[in-house]
Amino acid sequence: MAGLRLLVPSLAVLGLILPAAGAARPVVDLHPDVFVAGESSLPPHAVPDGGVMFSVPFSTGPDRVYWDAPVRSLPPAAAIEIEVTCDEPAAIRALSLHIQAGGQWASAQKTIAGPGRQTLLFRRSDFDEDPWPPNGHRPATLRLSAWKGANRDARLGLFGIRTRTFSIAVVQGSDSGTAPGEAALAEQCAGRALELLDRAGLPAGLVSDDLETLDLRPFRLLVLPYNPRLSSGQIRALERFVKRRKGILAVFYNANADLAHLLGFQAPAYVTAPAAWTTVAFDEQVVPGLPAAMAHRTQHLLPARAKAKSAIELGVWLEPDHPSGDRLPASVVSSSGIWFSHVPPFASPSAVQWFLAALARANHAYARDRDRHRAELDQRNTQAAEILRQQPAPSNEFRAVWAHPIPAHSRPETFRRLADHGIHAVFEHMATGGHLLDGARDKPLTQALAAARAAGIQLHAWCIAWSLHDLPARRTAAFPTRRRLMQDSQGNELPWLCPSRTENRQLLVALYADLARRGVAGIHLDYARYPARDGCYCPATRAAFEDRIGRAVTSWPAEVLPGAPLAAEFDQFRHDEMTTFVAEATAAVRAVDPAIRCSAAVFPLPEAIDHHGQNWPAWLRSGHLDFVAPMLYEPTASRFADRLERCLAAAPAPGKILPGIGLSADTTQLDALAAAEQIQAVRTRQTAGFAVFHLDANLERILPTLPAPPP
């Protein structure tokens, strides 16, 4: 597994301590004299409770400080865990662990969640090289590196470095075990499974899918996150694990009938739908510990059904457009394992709660973990409510939520619940790449606006500008033939409209003006940017840039790539293209109704400007937008606050910033306490308010912990 890296946040995101997963062995002696300070680094000193304290001078110092220590004992293991504290976690962008063996260095990174003591888990699979190389060299040196984040000093405490083994394993699908081109998907699903287990307090190792030769004796639970092409030999190995070892399997999105029968389930059949399923509903009385609902978005399912006497179905998929129709089972559990009808869900509090409840139903030994997690979650909910009571909302706080298209039948009730908990605005997805979504057409939008007015909700049209990722193929088929798409530096077309083509701008601007005429409270732009450095280098972009500089570019795009002679001028060109587009769009909207609020979801600084051509501070200073919503999707309050500070420093006024909190983003899934800590950071900085991503079952679960602002 050398060279395999899964960038999985640690359990410290929740501020919890990882439980013992196996026998621990110290790796180095915890004494200041053992650690040799590197360049620009200060020697550590001892602290009374048996740890070692390192000074991190990042207010004026270097980008990195590090310390080396000789390895006392480092036998091959599934992971290395380090126990740390940090008084200023925002100062440290990342903490790296490097291990040297035979002249080769293996490295892995983690982030520090907060100031409390926490355990960071470095799995063997996290390292860019195998820390235990097959050439027989013994690891000799361990290096601990802190990388600069915010410009401030910090103190890093170290209280243990130990090896760790696991009794749970996630089986990552190989090239041969997945369909062609799906190895990256298998890696992503394995990462999701590891995060789900981490959040559940059940850390796991990552193993290959060579099940026929792999020693499965150390494990009591195997997780198959995405393993669509299991061979007969692999199935036999899993059968031995279940029947002889009495092990449990957790299987996600699999069509293998033999595997389903092994666990006591009926063979799954593939199901799809034009509208995505977004929510799993549970009967909380079926088994102890189930949540009421779990957010998960998909248009593809492989649902199994209960067959064996010990099997039971847990949860059903709510039909987005037909709530009373037939409902498909989301998961099935028996004494041999769990089956989920899609890939592992993001590790939201509800997903963790479902997983632990299902595990406890499969094997009562996990009931203790289920109950522990429930108690911890209750405690964190109590802490969240207390934080928000201590830092009440100002009277002018503006609360918004992003929402994927809301089913028409549930819209009035959804708006009412949001309003009851102090939400003022909904940014509902209505358009992508110049195309209206079905829910934004004449009659549905009229009904939506009426429901919003009845609840006292402002309905803003969330419009994805240049990206076409959400559109079906039938909507995008004409763009390539008309040469309207972006191109990368190799000339390959990207699923993005090129902003240098006049017809593309006209398409988008006309659409936004039309939405304004139909009465929305605001136009909220998204993807008003370039796809980082991937584009655009198409002929239209080249012609527009050459016109800008007044001469031909003889070597295109080599002369405009990062580090090339014209790179700085090309960067400014990209900024100006996006700025003029935003100016044109909002001018057209305000010509219809000057009272409409114009805003945009943006990347934080500095990447917004440096990588995406998104100079939103200039948009605010020029008055093109009323406010921006920086997507500050961070798992911890300290990092959220640090990124928010950078945005506020660039904004003309704090009231122009509506910080985006990633409650249920791809990279962050927050519980009530984590969300409350970020809301607290917002309130102490007097911003316009905050926006939450996004409207789903996780938000519905957390809303009751958010006291409504004063009337």
C-alpha cells in the first residue's frame, strides 16, 4: 500500500479522544533531550504532566519548524497515534509526521482541531511511502513538523507517540475489483467509510481487497465501501470470515447476490429515478438509537431486503416528488452484517447514529459504543445551546440557508419550520449554466414565491454560472459543437461555459434578469469563477487576451501558464473577465428592480483571487454586489475564525460578509456544538449574519438547538 494517501480528517474534528484500538507501544522517549531542533526551530522543554512542549514562533518566524527524534521501537503496525495539545491551533496549518528508514522518508499530515488534548491518528495508508519498507530497513528517525497557518505564535504539547493496531478494517477496491476508471471512486468511498468509523469512535485500518491471501484473523468487522467486482475467491474468503470467525460485514452499494445471501438478505436490484433521493427516514422504535432521518443524496440505489429470520430493514428512502408512494429500504441488518443501498454516507451525526444503531443490532457488543456516542452527542447539544445563550443573536442578524430544489409538496412546511427558527432567506438552486431547473419555471416558481411570502422567507435564486456539472447530457449536448465550452491547457473541453464568449454571457445575464422580473428577492451567483488553473485556454479566451494586451501570443498557452512571462497579465485578465461579468449581470438585475439583493458564493482568500480569478473584494468595493458568502467550510472553529478574519480584512465593511458554514458540505459535517462555535465566531465579528450549507436532514436536526433571534 506504499504511495497510497487518503486525506481523511481525524476524529479530533469532534474534539473527542480516540479509544484504544489495540495494544499500544511507545515509539520515542518523551524527554526534551531526545528531540533535536531543526533549522529555525527552538529546543523543547518538559512540562509537569510528563509531556514535551515545543515553541512554534509563527508570528514572525519561518513557514515550518521541526524536531527529530531517534526511534526507540517501531514494529510494523496499522497506525501511529500522537497525543497533542495546542493553545493556538489556527497558527498550525498542518502537523506532519515523517519517518526515515534506510534513507527513505515517509510523510503524512493531519490538522489540529482545537486547544484541548486530542489524539491524531496516522494510518499506514496515510503516508506517501510505506513507513515500513519491504527492504528490511528499520525505521531510525521520526520527525515532527508544524506548518505555518495564521501569523501567531503557538505552543505545541506532545504527550505520546504510539503504534496502534485495529480490529476493524475497510477493504479498498483495487483496479481489478472495480469497473474501469473507478479506482478513484473506490478510494473516495474508502475515505468516507474511515471517516464514518472515526466519528463513531471505532477507528479502522485500510486493507487491500486481496482477501484470499489477507490474514483476516485480527478483525471482527470488515467494511466494504465500494467493491463492485468481487471474485468467487473473495466471496469464499468473506464467507469464512462470517461463518468461521463470526465476523460482521458492512456492505455498501453492491449488487452481488451471493454476498447478500451470505448476510441473510434478498439479492438487490438496481433502481434509479430522475429526481434524486435526499433523505432516509427511520422508525426510531424499531431498534434503539436510530435517528429520525439521515441526509444522503443519490439517483442510484441497490436496495436489498430482509430474508433471514434475524434480518430487519432499517429506514426507507423518501420519494422527493411522491411522499406517499412505495418506499425502498435504505439499509438491512442481520446477525451477520449491514447492507446500505448506496455508497457510505458522509459522516454526519445522523449517519454515525444510524451506523452504530445498526451495528448494535447486528452484534450487541457494539451497544456500548452506540450508547457512548449518544451520550456524547447529548452533551454536545447541551453545550451548543449554552454557547448560543451566552452569545445571543444581534437584532439585525441575517440567517440564510442554501437549498437544493425543494419538493413542491413540502415547501410550505419547510419554509414555516425555517422561519420558526429564525431563518430569513433561502438560496434555492434554480438555474445552472443559463438553464432554468424545473422548479424555477413559471407555475412552480409562482407557487414557491407564494409559500415564501406566507412564511416570511426571502427566496433568492441560487444560480450556478459557468459550471455545467449538474445539467443532464441533453441540456449540454449543443455546447461542444458550438465551441462554447472552456478548454484546459491541452485543448480538452471542460464542462464549463467560457466567459469570454459573448453568447454565453448574454445567455446568463438574460436568465438572471428574467428571474428578477418574476419576483425573487435576490440573485445569488455561484461558480462565478474559473475552475482553478484548469481553464480556460480556448480560442475565445486567447483572442480576448490578445486583444487586451494588444499583440499576438505566439506560444499559447505556454506563455500564460503559472511562472511564464505573461502569467501575471493573464491573471489580471481572468480577474477582469469575472468582474465585468458580475457587473453586467447585476446591472441587468437592478435595471428590473433596484431593490433586489445581488450576492455571490465565493471562495475564501487567498485562493479566490490567486487560483479562481474571483476578485470578490473588488466586486464589493465597486458596488456590484450587496454581499458575498465566503464558503468557510472548516471542521473547527479556530480554522473557521482564521479564514473569516482574512475575508473581513479584505472587505469594505463587515456587513458585506455573510460567512458560509459548512454544516453538510462534502468536506465538513458538523454537529450542533461545532456549528454553534462557528456561529459564535461570526457574532463576535459583527458580520451580516451567516449562511448554512445546506438544507437537509442534518440541518433539520440541529435547528432546534439554534435559538431564534429577537423579533
